[in-house]
Amino acid sequence: MHRFSRFFAVLLLLLVFAVRTRGQDQAAATATLEGAIVNDIDGSPIPGARVKTGRQFAEPFYARTDDKGHFVFTGLSLGVYRLVAEAPGFLRNYEARDQRSPRGLLYLVPSGGDAPVTADIDGVGTLTKSPGAHEALHATLAIRLTPYAVITGKVTEAHGVPRAHCEVAIRARQAGSAAEADGLTTVKRVFTDDCGEYRAARLLPGAYYVVADKHGQWMTTRRVLRTTYYPSALDAASARPIQLAAGQQVRADIRMLVERGVSVSGTIATPASDAAAAGQTLSTHMLLYQPAPAGKMPRPPATVADFIEPIDGRFEFRNVMPGEYTLMALMRAGDDSKGTPVSAALQRVAVDEDDVDGLQVALEPVRDVTGTVTFAPGCAAVPLRVTAHGSNSLGVSRGETIASASGDFVLSGLTPSRHGLEVQAQSPDLAYWLTAARLGDRDVHRDGFDYPVPAGETLQLTVDCTKTGAGR
């Protein structure tokens, strides 16, 4: 009996020890995160700022700073967190690094040792971690928010009439970004209200160009409003950039310019077709637009200079400003935009200060685009889905086909446009991607290809399936 009593006494002690150890483990499995949010310009605290933190796929936690800019989260489970801090008039903590989403990670896990550990978290702030009571984690975060800059103004027409519902683009020179035709990258778009006023907020410090676009206006009169750069220029070279400091607000009023363009005219030759022989109604539409910069598809209809239907084999585009253009013509069987494409043409046109007359446009029958796929070494030759996609103001152009295991394919149903290319394996378990594309002797991988393609030219595609290829 005495032996059993000793056994139960030892068992009870073990249970008590296990419970205490478990309690300590639970205490160690939590973290406290507190910090302060201050103005990056003068270091003053920001009261009323909202702080959100959370682990991936988990419900986030929220806190608000007090009058001293202080916030605190308690009872957080250990793990990896993301954090977003925001306040009226300030950029979010990650936006000051020109990030679209928070990338910096908070590792709320013990660092080992008794000494505090400090680290700068990209787009978040400075984090200091130190062991607390019962070895629980205590982290302090210092966050600096940058006041955002604002551009406001009014857009008017030539006689001072407010221009309502006008698109205003804020553009900047950004290395490595896809630029518009003027060499600038659009960072924000806003529209004027019914009084012609606009406001573009949440801007980083830097130099900006403000552009009032003739949004939605077709050039059908001899004198029209032109896309105008602040304060009143027709191109970026003549425009005045606005230099913004953090928190600065600048007013930039724009009076849109009226400028007479030149005429681009000529004749269009229509080939014989089975549709015409069968007595079907044929309709022809022509489009003149500025080609997209390298690496970008055209953005209709903003790039359009004019849209017409030729009459008795003659055409004329009016009010065309100097520049490089693409002239597109498309004939369909039917009298609407849903008719079957019969013939098409696509050619470059250079326009200067004088009228352009005598252009000859020859429509050619719409033809299929043929090509072959070459597989990189180590990649199995499997059937692939090949897609060509483009768009213009006459609609969307898309061709899709399955390349055989031998690599041969035929794309049908395309209409005149710049087309990008994609490949995809039919099996969801396989990953293939395009690493090179050529049409004839031209590289079309990055910029795409223009349709119709010259007779006799074929697409040559190269695909890869290895991790090394993914980085190319």
C-alpha cells in the first residue's frame, strides 16, 4: 500500500510539472507588437492612424494610434506577419517605397539570446525584438509615414469654357517602365468634374507632367481640341514638369489647345472575293492610329486619329497631327462589325506639316498564319495551345489553335492589329512558356507582330519547361 502511495505521489508531481511547462510554453508562444507612427518630414507623432497586421490567410488584427502615435497588439501567435499603416494625408508605409502591396515581412519569432535584435523591414519600418516575461516575444516597430503630394487644377477649352469629364493623366519619366508614345509613364489617371476641376492625390515626391486628353473625341472637324500638356503645349518636350516635394500641393490649370491638322488621303483597291461573287454585302472600314511603343499593345480608342468608311474607292483622314501612324483597313462580309473578315491591309504612314495625298492601299485576302514550335532540350514535345491576341477600335482580335506534338500550328480568324503570343500546355500538370518568337527574320517575342503578315512569312516559336528558362 505504501508503495502505491509513493507511485501516485510521483505521478501527481509529474502532472503538475507538465501543466506548468505547458503554461510556460503557451506564454512563450505569444508575442506583443507595439510601436509608434511619426511624420517622416518632421518626426511628429501621427494620431488616429490605422494599423493592420495579420498572417497569410488569417483574419487580420487592427489598431489605431493614440495622441502620441502609439499602437499595440497583444496576444499574437508567433509567426510571419505583414503590416499596413495608413493615415489621412499620408502614403501607406509601403507606398513610400513605390510598392503596390506590402512586401516586407515581420518575423515575430524568437531570435535566440537575451540581447535585443534590430532590423529594417522593407516598406514597413524598423523592428526591434527582445525576450519578455516568461520568454514571450516583445517587438517594437518604428514606422515613418510620408505625406503625399497633390496636383489640382482646372481644364478649360480655348475660350475659357470648363472641360467636363476630361481625362487628366499624371506622367513621369521612370526607368524600366513601359512608356507611352511621348516617352513618359502614366502613374495616375483622373477625370474632371462638371466644373472642369480635377484632383490627383497620393503622389510620391518627384517631377510630373500633367496631360489633358481629348478623351472620347473623334477628329471630325477642321479645328479640334488637342491633347495638351501643362501649361499649354502639344508635346512633352515643350511641356513644363511640376516638381513636387513630400506633402506639397500644387495647382496646374490647363487651357487645351486648338490645332488644325493635315489631310491624309488616297485610294483603296479591293480584290475579288467569293463573298462578292456570292452577292453578299461588303463593308469596309479604315482606321488611322499611332503605333504602340515597344513592349505595349495599342490602347484604343485613345491612339486613334480618325475612323472612316471609304467612298467609291477613295478615303480621307482629316485633322491628323504630325507623327508616325498605322493605317488599317478591314473589309467584312456584312454591314456591321460582326461580319466575317474578307480582306485587310496594314501599312505605316509618316505625317509632317503638309497634307499627304496619293496613298495607295491594297486590300489582301485574309489568310491564316502558320508556324512551328521548337522545344528546348530536355522538354517533351507535347501538344500546346497557341494564342495570338490583339485589339483595335474595330474590336478584339484573337486566334487560338493547338500545336501538334510535331510543333506545327495554324492561326485563323485574325483581324488587323498588333498581336501578342502565348503558349500553354493542355495538361494542367505541365508548365511551358514562350522564350523566343520570330516572324520571318524579325524578333516578335516582346513587341508582338502586325497582322496581316507578309505572304510566305511564318512564325517560329521556342518554348522551355525548365526553371532556368523561366528567368529568361
